[in-house]
Amino acid sequence: METRRPNSIGAQQPETLGQDDDDLSESESESEEGIQELEEEIRELEQQVQQMAEKIVDFRTTLPGQLKTTLDSILTAQRPLFDSPESQPGCSNQPPTSDVEEPGAALPGEVQKEAEKAQLLKQKITSNASAIPIVLNRMKEGMAKIDKLQSSNKVIHPAFKRGRTSR
């Protein structure tokens, strides 16, 4: 069964009934599939949000304790060690006597100076250790320059020549 529809010019075109219905059902099924895909994507995103929330709760419960123990250990490592009378060998029954001073005993001012010296030494060691990679790079560059000069025909002072090791 055919019906005729006028087109813009005025001519009649044959068209079958039900063709528009098929187009509508196809577009509806496509839109339903699109909706289902979007819903699935929303579910996945909600799961990811839930996992992130669980991680945040976990971090909030564990990190403060970890930070506290880390900070305590760092501060303990930086704290200077002082010899206390209790840690010295001897009788534990004898109370420490501060009114009688021995000739070799350290005064509180001397202890403070020793602590400052120890702290200064630690700082120097740390700065020297952090400079090691830079010094190594400079050494490698210098050795490369020496090797380059050795390959040329120029005269090099013997102090700057590398000795050959035979092993």
C-alpha cells in the first residue's frame, strides 16, 4: 500500500507505510543502548569514587601515626648522646655526687661545647656526603679531559698522567 507525499517541488513520491515506524524503533533502540552505556559508565565511576573514599579514610587513620613515629625517629637520631651517671659502669648503690668534682670531670659548660662541636661535625659530614655526587661528576669530567689529552700528541706533565695498573 503506497501513499503519496508532496515534496518541496510539488511532485509526488511513493512511500511505504511503516518505514517511519522502523526508523523510530531503530533510533529508540540506539538511544536505549546509549543510555545503558552511560548508566554502566556512571556505575564504574561511582565504584571508583567509593574506592577513593576508602583510600582517603585509610590514609586519614594511618598517616598521622606514621608521621608521628617518623618524626620521633628523626628527632631521636638528631639528639646528641650525653653520658649520664646511670649509664656509667660502677656500683648502682652509690648516688651520683656533684659536690665533689674530680679533676677530669666535665663541667656543664664543657658538655655544652662538646655537644655543639658534635652537632657541627654532623652538619659538616652531612654537607660533605651530599656533595659527593657533584665531586664524582667533576672527577669523571677531569679524567675524561686527561684521557682526551693523552690521546693527542701533546706533552703532559707526569704528575697528571694516570698510572697503568696491572692486575
